[in-house]
Amino acid sequence: MEATVRDDYRSLRGNAAPALATRPPQLTPTQIKVLRGVHSGLLNKQIAYDLGIAEATVKAHMTALMRKLNVRNRTQVAIVAQTLVLHPA
């Protein structure tokens, strides 16, 4: 697993990070909350419970986040979340 995270991080260094530095993505308030949950290591089911929404809705937000952040998987979403300033709600 460590190698996978390392590979995901390396693939992002030349891909999403520069785009985020020049123009942060426009995220909805709910997408930001989902991003915080991913950053905290929560599962979709846990994020859904915390936000009072369906797990399928969390999955839809994850798909939108991956598209907006220009990443391919949840690990990369978490890595990008680390680089963004996530202020408490």
C-alpha cells in the first residue's frame, strides 16, 4: 500500500499541484465537507452519516471532486486535500 500512495503522490507532483497553485478549484460547500472527510480518513458511509446524506450522494461528490481536482482515485484526492487550505466550517 505504501508503494501505491508513493506512486500516486509522484504522479500528482507534475499534474494537479501546479494547476491548484495557480487556480484553486471551485468547490461547493458540500464538496468541501466531503473533501474534509476524505482528508480525515473517513469512509464514504461515515461521511454520509456525518453530513446526513446518502452514501450514493457522497460517491457523486467524490466523482465531481476527482474531476475538478484532476485526479484518478481517492488516495490522490486525499493527497490534494493536504495541499489545500481546509478551514473549519
